[in-house]
Amino acid sequence: MKRVNLNFVVDGAAMFLMLLLLSTGLLITFRLPPGSGGHLPFGRGLGALDRPIDVVGGLTRHDWGEIHLWIACAFLALLVFH
């Protein structure tokens, strides 16, 4: 594969991963803010028993945080390769 084509593929993959990072970061920040629940059945903190945990796509804030972390690791590995 020519160097130009390889750079195009790497840059495209980096852009895709950056968009995923942006979307999961915005999701965590605005849709699942801190205090929106933990791994306990009804969240944590003051009044936690009165509200259920927030989930998006069946995943909690902590699950989305882990996905965000692994996307960031893949993005950094791709940048090192670049």
C-alpha cells in the first residue's frame, strides 16, 4: 500500500475515533451527569432511593465511561502509529 493511501486510511480511522470520543464524552457529560446513579439499584447520594439510575442503551454512566476510555486508548495507539 502506498504511503499516501495508508495515511488516508489512518487519518480516516483517527477522525472516526475522535467523533466517537466526542459523542461518548457529550453523552456522559450531558445525558448521564455525575450523580445519575452507580452500580447500585437506585443510585447514590441524597434522595438516591427516590430515583432510578439513568441508562442509555442499557448502559450506565460507568459503563459508558469505560467505553470512552477504550476508544481513547485506541485513538492514542493510532496517533502513535501515525
